[in-house]
Amino acid sequence: MRVTYDQQADALYIELADVPVAGTVHIDRGTLVDLDARGGLIGVELIRPARPWPLATILNRVPVDPTSARILRLLERTAGDAGTFGYAEPIQLVGA
């Protein structure tokens, strides 16, 4: 898993799997999800991530493995009570 934030574009990308993107689904005006060849979720792009995330919609619309769903829920929870996640500086987190 890799999480990157582009401060200039105000865009957060959560890469759940390092596989080729076969398609992209627009969830809402600021949320795109990348899919693998089988239609499974491999990445989420959030424009203006300091807003409520449409995580429930993502989890309902595309197949997500349990581990990836748990990671997304944890990231969303770190957003705090308002359901938002703010960023002041560019970040790049890499984890196994």
C-alpha cells in the first residue's frame, strides 16, 4: 500500500495494489477509483481530501477485498469527527 499526497493539486492517492489499471470509475466529482482487470479496487484518488470521503459509496459500488476495505476505513477514521482529513505538507507513506 502507498499513500501519496500532491499538495499543489490537493489530491490524495491511495494505492492498494501495484497492478495495471484496467479501468476507472467516477464515484463523485472529486473521487475516482482505479480497478484491475477483474474489476477489483486497486486505488482511490480524492481531490480535495479535506472533505468527507464517499467511502460507503466506494465499498458498495466496487469489489474490495477485506484487507483493503479495512485500510480504507482506518484512513477514513483518522479524519476525525468531521469526516475530513487535512494535510498541511506533502506526504508519502509506504507500508506493507
